[in-house]
Amino acid sequence: MLYQESAFDPTPNMKTPVDLFRRGYELLVSGANVLQSPFLLLLRIYFFWQLFQTGQGKLAHIGKISDYFASLGIPLPTLNAYMAGATETFGSVLLIIGLASRLTAIPITVVMAVAYLTADLEAVTGIFSDPDKFVKADPFPFLISALIVLVFGPGKFSIDALIKWLDGSRRNLPKRSLRFGAPVTPTEAEPQH
């Protein structure tokens, strides 16, 4: 016999510290994945509700906002005040419900970048020397939230996810059932071999 088992041979039932660490890490990742969509929903509701209210305030007081934009040197201040207010208001509604989320996150990101570059330029120029000023600036939570939605999407609790799910379930139906809502007979539903 070339190989003889001894009492010290590791068996498949014996867990090494590496195996225990790997299993713990897998549980952590699984738990975090379960929390991803609820986190994205809470982020969308919390921050974009605030931005919605800000946008409504801009639209309700367009004269003051236009004067403020003019004082910052923004060209066409009234038009830009309407555009910023409308983008914040209607873009926030779309992001809260999760409809066209990634597409909507782009103009929100642009509006927040313009807000940084016009109203908080000092925070942008000192991003490395004084990062607290950048993070504490008014546009930051909306900018970072829009970027998170742009990169990760709105999550499973969104109209985008519902549309994707409905589209996927429609693709699995036989072609006849896709026309005018025609009923599917059991013979059509079974794959042909």
C-alpha cells in the first residue's frame, strides 16, 4: 500500500480556518446582496425627495432664483433657472419611482456639477486640500446619489426592474401568444423536439 490513512489527515468534514473564513465571507456577500435593492430604494426616496422639494422651490420662486443665477454669472438666468428647477423636480420623481433611472441620473448629475462649478467653485478647487468643504457643499448628496443610481441602477424595487421582468416573461411566451393577447394552448406551450 502506497498511501495509508492516519488520524492526522484532513478529511472533507474538517474545516480549516481558511474554509471558515471563506464561508463567512460568502455569507457576508449574500447578506449584502440581499440588502442592495432596499438600500437603493431608501437612497432614491430620501435624497431625491429632498431634491424634488428643492426643485419645486426653484420653480415657485423663479424670479429670486433667476436673480441669484444672474449674480453667479450664469448666462440666460431665467431659462437656466427653469431648466434646473424642472430637472430637479421631474427628474427626482422619475428617480424616486425608478423609471428611466440611469438616463435620468445623467441630467441630475450635470445640474449638480454646474451647481458645484458656479455656486461652490471654492469647494471644487480645494477638493484635495480641504475635502470636507467639498463633501459639505449643498450639491454633494444629490450628486453622489445620482452617480450611485447611474452606476448601479435603481435596484429591484423600481419600475425599471418591473419593466425588465415583464419584458423577460413576455420573451418566454410562444410567438402566437404575443399577438393581440392570443391564448396559449397547452400544445403550443410545450417545446417541439
